[in-house]
Amino acid sequence: GTLLVDVFSRSPQPLAAWDDTSAALARVPGVERVAVAAYPLLSGQSSNGYIAVDGTPERTLSTFLAVSPGWLDAMRVPLVAGRDFGPADARPGSAIVNQAFVDAYFAGVDPIGRTFDRTNAGGHFTIGGVVANVRYRDLRGAIQPTAFLPFRAVGATGETATVWGGTFVVRTGLADPAALATTLRRTIAGRQP
């Protein structure tokens, strides 16, 4: 019941354009949920790096994925503790981590409200939620500590960053989800400059 639609723009688009397109997709008959991510799980794409907790660099490689509010629900990723992202959450700032992240860096400690720094890409993050482990890059490898970061990014002076591309996650209850593909493509194409 899930369709993934990769979208790349000719020029970077403001977050409002991505939000408007999500809203337009949500109005398509048969669509139950819409969210957006930098790229889909199990695509082979990844963003990884190291973190520091309380100023101490960690040696375990972590993975990162930017997602919109509602992505957890659209992908049916169980929230174990805390909350999903809201419209005001941005990166740097907020994070939702998987159980492997908690086990690696906060074993025995409630991670909600704890912070970490992304050492290779910069940014200070506060953990607002914990999710169950899901496969990120492939079906066979070990599950790595993963931090889900807000799709909405802000610059050093507080301006919202523009986005070149992403993957819309569209959940439907239709028996044949692929029947929506043409309508979804047209809806997106009609909104892209």
C-alpha cells in the first residue's frame, strides 16, 4: 500500500513548494497519507558519519535520513517513545533515533531530551523520539545507529534551506496502489517549475 515517487527539481525549491505538493498529493482520491524523505529506505543511498555525545566523539558509524512530519506513520515505523516531528522542527535541532542508536550511545539512559553533535557535517541535535529498528540501506547488513532528522533545514541565520529533490511516500488503501501512479506523476509535474 505504499508508493515511492522520486522527485528532482531543475532548481532548488523552497520548503513551501514541497509542502504544497504534499498537500496536493494528499487530496488525490485513494491517498491516505503523504510524507517526504531525502531518499527512500533500502535504495542503497545513505548519509553517514560520526557523532559526539557530551563532547565525546563516538567511534561507531551512524546513518542519517531527513524526513518530514508524518513519515513515520506513512512508512509504518513504530514510535517507541517520545514524539514525531512537527512542522516547526528543523535541522539542526531535532532528531528521532532508532533503538540501535539508543543502545550504542545511551544504554540504560532515557534518550529523550538528550543531545548529540554530528561531527562530520555539523549540527547540534536534541532527541525527541525513539523508533523501532528498520532496515536502512539493505536487507542483510547489521542495523546501524540511525538518526532521522527533519526534512526542513535552516541555515546559520535562520533562513529555511531550499531542496533539490526528495522522495514522496504515498500510502493508499487501494487494492492496486500502482493505479495511482499516473495521477501522482501528473499532480507533481503540474506543480514543478
